[in-house]
Amino acid sequence: VFPKHIADNRSVFKALYNCIYCRSGTRHLMPFQPNSRFVKQQYIYSASDLRSIGLGEGQISRIAFHLDSIWGTRDSVLYDKYYISMGMCQDSTFATASAWKSTEIVKEIDSLVIRRSDVHQWVWFDLDNPFAWDGESSLVVQVAHANSSSVTTGMQTSYTSESNTVLYKNSNNAADLNPSVVEANISLIVDRCCILLRKM
């Protein structure tokens, strides 16, 4: 199911992109969350979900998140460091609120700027290291970012409710970006962000 504003262009998107994974939903702060200095989030997309919309095994080269709105008066938000990582697992959900999945960095950005002009658009990222999806495992997408200070401006992105498919941690401790660390105060929620994927 596509968000209403692109529903009429479904065939165009399918012609342009090898995979579209987007369900209509309301809004959530992820994956652009500037209210804490250090943020880490993981989302699981099951193999059956991905296959049902036509994604086959191969190299994923691009990913996009849909930005719905920016709160407050700022025209832009700067992220000092922004990382996108991907991995695979055999689970379709997270078992516990400390079960971070293994991932590898596929995109690293210094000084990412998200602008008010990006609202109501897909924010695309070309991966530095294309990710090989095997077509059988669940896909794990991790977003992490670091700022020298937090800001009060918030952002909302499209999401859909899928039980136990999101882990996130907001912190003022840089060490919490390390996915191998089992931290306290990790949240396990249902608000998984919508994505578009592009294969090579």
C-alpha cells in the first residue's frame, strides 16, 4: 500500500525502482531524530515482506526515507555524523529490547543537512558500499547519528505499525553508537519507518 500522494504513480515507481517497500502510516520521529546527541535505531524487514513487493536477491545500492514534516522554525537540521548500516538475520522481529543485530556500515556522511525543502519528499542516500541481500533472510537497516548538541526541532517520517520490529536508543553517550554494546534503556517499539530501496 502506497502513501496517498504517490498512489497514482505506483506503476511509474515500479518501473524506476527494483524494489519499493512502503506502506501508508502516520508519522514518527525516526530516522531523523535531532533531539538527542547520539541516536541508534534498527529496523527489521522480513524476507516475505520484501519478496511480496518484488525484491529479489542482489546488490542494494540506494535507500530512501520519506520526510513528512519539520517542527519548529528551523529551516534545516545538521547532523555532524550520520551512518546507515545493513545486515541480515533469520528473525522477523526483535526478541528482546537488547537484541541488536549485526550490521555493516554502508553509508557514512559528515555534516548531513536535512532541509525544510525536503518535506513531503523521499530523502535518498546512495550507498558507499552496496549491500548484497540474499533474498531469503530478513533485512536489518540501522541508522545512527551524532551531534555536538541536541536541538528542539523535531521531524516526522512515514511509518507503519509492525510489532517488535524497531529498536532504538537516544543518549548523550557516544559509546552507545557501538552496536556490539548491550546497553540499558533500549526501547522496543512498533513504529517502523517506510523505505524505498534501489538495486544495482
